[in-house]
Amino acid sequence: MTSTEYVAGSCNIGSSEITRRRRIGFIGLAVSGFGFIIYVFSVFSLNITPFFGILFILPGTVAAIGFIQARQKFCAAYGFSSVANVSVHLGSTVKIEDETERKKDRNKAIIISIQSILIGIVVAVLITILGFIIQQY
């Protein structure tokens, strides 16, 4: 693994951290998939209200934030905390001192957070709608 160069508002994590974010994305996806199976069974067989589909906001957002951060090589939490880790060592962060760089990082973190939450909401709404369709059968 090689290290990556820090670029304010664009890249604040290296290859090890990217792998960690991708893993978080897959965990969120797995939880969503497993939850979806239980949800479909519960709506179809146990007649629970399809509104429980709204609970998929959380795993949908977790999956989205993991994959978005890995893809964009940027950790939102690090951006909010004004730190970066572009080394190959997990958790060894450096403080970002320049105010302009911190502002760029904060703005990028806000964008990633909003994107992830919106994806989580869309996933939850679609699953809830699907629950109502399933309930009709």
C-alpha cells in the first residue's frame, strides 16, 4: 500500500483508510440486505405495517457514507474534525492547521453527509413503497 497526498477539500485519507470506509459500506449493505429479507417476510407473512421500511434510513445512510468516502478518498468525520490520515497506518491523524484548508474540508464533509443522508432516505422510501406493494399480495 502506498500513501496518498493530502489535498484540502478533496483527499484526506490514504489507502488503509479507504479500505476501512469501503468495508463500512459493505457492512451497511449487508445489514440492509439482511434487514430487507426480514422486512419482506414480516410484511408478507406477519402483516406488519410497511412503514417500518423507514428504518432503512440508518443502514442505507451507513452504506452510502462508507462507499462515498471510499470513492472520494475523503472522510467526513476527519473533515469535521480538521484532521487527515493519508499514511498507510490506520488512525494516525495529523491536525490541519490552515483555516482555508479546514474550511474546504468542512464543506466537503457537509456535502458527503448530505449526499449519504439523502441516499438513505431514498432507500427507505423505496423500501417502504415496496412494502405497501408486497402487502397488496
